[in-house]
Amino acid sequence: MNLRLFTPGPVEIPPRVLRVLAWPQPHHRTSEFRATLQRVTDGLKELHRTQGEVFVLAASGTGAMEAAVVNTMSRSDKPLVIAGGKFGERWAAILKAYGFAPDVLDVEWGKSVSVAEVGRRLDADASITRVFATHSETSTGALHDVRELARACRMRQRVLVVDAVTSLGVHPFEQDAWGIDVVVCGSQKGLMVPPGLATVSLAPWAAGLIEGERPPRFYFDLRKARKSAPLGETAFTPPVGLVLALEEALAMMREEGLDHVHERHRRLAHATRAAAQAIGFTVFPAHPAHAVTALLPPEGLDPSAIVKRLRDTHGIVIAGGQDSLKGRILRVGHMGHYTLADIQLVAGALEECVVALGRPATGARTAAISGWSSE
Amino acid sequence: MNLRLFTPGPVEIPPRVLRVLAWPQPHHRTSEFRATLQRVTDGLKELHRTQGEVFVLAASGTGAMEAAVVNTMSRSDKPLVIAGGKFGERWAAILKAYGFAPDVLDVEWGKSVSVAEVGRRLDADASITRVFATHSETSTGALHDVRELARACRMRQRVLVVDAVTSLGVHPFEQDAWGIDVVVCGSQKGLMVPPGLATVSLAPWAAGLIEGERPPRFYFDLRKARKSAPLGETAFTPPVGLVLALEEALAMMREEGLDHVHERHRRLAHATRAAAQAIGFTVFPAHPAHAVTALLPPEGLDPSAIVKRLRDTHGIVIAGGQDSLKGRILRVGHMGHYTLADIQLVAGALEECVVALGRPATGARTAAISGWSSE
């Protein structure tokens, strides 16, 4: 069965990108590949809206998070982690693995952080030098206002490190203008490329952050990446095929126009929420991101039964909840090259599942989607 | 121009494997992908000849080397590094980055380590607990006798960690029978898959090595990998496409028969050396590996001129030397799915370059290759 992915990533790969993966791959120490890597790096800078640096790593997003930690934290730094889900908590776990004792601002899962509260924490503790946050929290579907967070951090001269794994290519993002020091991302989300490539970016003013006494670092040592970058190289063998694929995906975004890409994701996310609510689901997060729609099922329905029926009957793969949300929510991903037709498809299938599991059809779904169809 | 790769890796990817990369990719948390990962892991165990564990990481080979260091070294361990080239020296660099002070046994580049000397070092210093070695040293083309090395280590109850990045799938390898505790490998060499996937294996008796007080580790923490493995999962998002590609590459090796694969590499390597010598090159290493042939050019010829002409005139990419061998040697890779026809092709092109650069043709090349053609 040909399964369709509506997962919170890895996302469905566009055929244009898949095609590139089947091309014979150049060696990475050739002028041909060096030029490709330069173009990809430039495209990534455009996407981050930064004049700084973007480094490409062979790793998953967690590898890029670890790179951000080991390259920016010194023994005297004190981190504040904003944790409102599995990925926020991962910042704390990585920091702890490296012997740091992060202050954790626990945000209720599904809620977004109060920037005012972050400000109070920073004001109350002058020893906090680094803030680790998540833009789009994939485990809860919540969006955190990293623009305001950056303002709060800049104002107090604290460094902000943002996990933008499921927001780049989905939400408007302005690293330099908003004042975000460090951003990490992964290939398999809004970038529409298979997993295995991750990035760390440094804003122009944050270049010095990676110098000095740091925890042990070798594979993720960004000083090595920085030395290789002007040559169109990476410190260690890059994931060549994924770099070529990313070049194609970035070309697709450029052709569509980045503003259009963001606007399309906004419409798809709203359409998904509207349709799901019309069928009887409740949107879980208070401030939902446009990457993933997290839903509470209609009262009494088991999310895993819906996930299973979607897969077995409709050939659609969505995700359930993780950690404390396991068995409670459903997560429908719509990052990448989806259109409103795809939302019709997944919403129709969701409704069929609900009806098959004993709920009445409401007939309100199509009308709910239609409001978000304007081109 | 369609370039042919005869590089020391990333190698030319077989069309069968490229084709798989263009397939729609399953989500990694599905029974379909879990079954794939289990099959790939079993195939890797076959390749290592181990009944132990093989963990798949999203990283380059250096990431796997770092994983081996951070999972096996405690503060009280003292490492001995056998360094006879760039990759042997990398073990020392990683260990130093983590605060260890390795004893380094410097082997002249191009030579292979004397196991007797290792034995003397181990006998002279009982505090050495770990030995880090390279099987096929890609920078010099030299093969180290890890079988005898393992015997020397086992006899003295020292742990042996081997970089088999360019030997697995090329040379016979018997992790359990030879007694090698830990082995690291990467996808882009004998495994015939694009770069971005790396592995660490632990022999059955070495399972406990990764437990206990260790340097900071998170992304490369093999305890996490071990927890996920029985579920057919990896600790973090795996490089899904590369795992599918590796399944195909392992199937190709199984169809050919692993013994045949090794024997074919032996013939190709001997044919390459014979042809190169007939043209006037000198084989650089004393005990050459079958992965890469490192050559000194005929007296007075500049290796980089040969690399350039091979590329510009013949569409063939080979590599020059690295670090202290830069500008001194040429390296011709023949790992993967090459046949004797490919060796004819690269040898013919090498001869053309030599003649074009002013040396006489000897006519001895074809006869030299022909001795290695027996099926």
C-alpha cells in the first residue's frame, strides 16, 4: 500500500526532491560539490534571514541541538530552559548530560510560554546567561513567540538559542531582525528533505559565541565547521545526497516565494483545525503552530484507534502523542509541499474514522475548510 | 560531464541503490520501517561477523569514532592510539578533545604497525586499558593486521577499538572470532551507500563497556541506542533513506556472497597495483589494503597534474594525498561494486596521463592486469 505521510516529520518528500536523490552523487571534495554547498548555505541564510553563518552537519536535529549546547556554553554560563513539551525538555536533558544545571521554566504542555514570566525570571537571576527555547513545539503543536522572547533576551543581554526544527519553512522567521543568536534546524520537516542533515546558525553578532573554553567537542565543534566553510566544505564528510536534495527543496521554496510558502502553511493549518473541530475534535494547544495540528479526539474515542484506522483503511500515517501526551492526542503534520487538497483528503479520512467509530457525521467539514481556500 | 568516482569514499553508488533513494520513504515509527531497521541491523551483524550489537547513527564515520570514545572511556582508562595516518591520528584528536592524554604509537605513514611493538608497549605500561586502531588507513592505503592486534590485546586483557570504515565489505573481517571489542564503520565506503550513516558495534562480551561513568554524551549515547534497538528503533530520527539504501546494498553483497565480495576486492586491488607499477608508479604502502591504492607517481611527475588531467580529460575523479602526503601521492579507490573493467578503465586513463605528461608508454599494463582476471 502506498502510504501518505501526514506526520510531524519526517514529512512526505516531494517527487522533485526524491528524483534528485537518485542522481549519481558527486564527490564532496570537487569544485562541483563545493559550489552546491555554497548555494545551499546561501539558501539557508535566506531562509533564516541572517547575514551570519549557517553550518551543515550530518546528524538529526538533536545533533544540532547538542552542537548548539557544546559550542555556546562555558562553565560559568547558566542556562534557562523553556520547556513546554518533549523538545523543550530535550534542551534540559542535553545540558544535564554535559554537567550543567539548567533552570527550567515549565510551561504546561499545550500552552505557550509567557514572555513576561521569562522577563521576570531573567530579572530575578542575573546569573542566567543563556536561554534555550523552542519555536514550534512538535510534541504539543504549540507555537512560542520567539520574536518577543528574543526582544526580552536582547534587552537584558542574554543569549537566545532557538530550536526552529519545525518552524523554518513554515512560519515567518527573521533571525537577525528579531535578534536570535543561535538557531538549530533539521532537514526532515519544513525543509522537505529526508532526515540526516541538521543545521546550526549564528547571527552576525554571535560569531564569537563558539570560541573559548567549552565542554568537550569534536564532531560538533563549529570552529572546525567555520574553518571549512569558506572553502565550500564541511569539517567531516557531509551527507552529500541530502545536500543536493536540499538544494532542490530550497529552489522549490524560492520559486513559490517564501512569503507564499508561509501563507500556504497558515491556510493549511487553519483549514485543518477548522475541519477537525467541525468533526468534533478539539485543538489541543492554546496557540497552535502551523507545522503540526495536535488534536484531542471527540469524547470517548481512543486516539490510537483513529491512528490505526487512518493507516489501515485510508493509507494515511499521522502520529499519536509522545511522553505524557501518549494516548491523549493525535498529531497531523502539514509541513512541506501540501495543498488544500491534501487537507481535504486527511480531513475526509478523519471524519470517516469518527463515523466508523460510532459518531454521527455533521456535514460541517467541507464548509469549514472552504473558508481557508482563498488563493 | 558524467564523472566516474574512483575516490577513497564516498564511492560511486550502484544504480540499484540510487533507485531505492528515490522511493517514497516510510515514516520511521511504523512497523514497516522497524522491520527494515531490524533486517539492516541483522545484515550489519553478518558483515561484522558478530553476535553482539550494531547501532546505526545519523552521522559520518567521525561521529561513530566519537561515539566509540565517549561510550568506552572512563576517567581511569588510559588509551593507546596506533597512528599511521590521518585517521589513526583522528583517534588521538578525539580523545584529546575529551580531555584524555593518549599514548600514541607513531607508525611511519605508509607502514603498518608492528604488533610485537604494541605488545611491548602494553607489557611496559599496565595502565593502558584501551587500544584504538585503524584497519585500513585510508590516507596511506596501508592495511593494519587487526587480527593479530586483537590477539595481542585479548592476551593482555586490553580493550581494542577498531576503525573499519574502509575495510568492512572489502576485507574479510571476523569481529567475534578475532576478538575485537568495538568496531566503527561508515556508509560511504565498502557499504556502497551515500554518506550520512555510521555504525558502532559491540562484541557480545563487550556489552558492558558502555555502562558507567563516561565523558558527557547525549546524541552519541549508546545506552539510548540500546534501549531503542529491540523496538526496531533508533534513539533519534534515523537517516531513513540511507537505511533503505543500505538494505539494498547488503542484499547485493549477500547475493554475490561475502567471500566473493572480499575476493573480488582482492583481485581489483592487485590488478590496480600491477597496472600502476607497469605504468611507472610505485605502490606507497608496504602492506596495501584492498580498499584504496595509494601511489607515488613516476619520478618528476606532479600528482596534482595527474588528478587534474584524469578529471578534465577522462571524467575520472581520484584523490591526492592528505596532510603530510599532500602533493606526494595519488589515491585510487576501488571499494564497492567495481569490476575488472573499471580497473582497465582507470588504468588506461592513468597511462594516458603519464604519456601526455611526457613519459613513454610501456605497453605492459594490460598484461599486468590480466594476471588478476581469473574468476
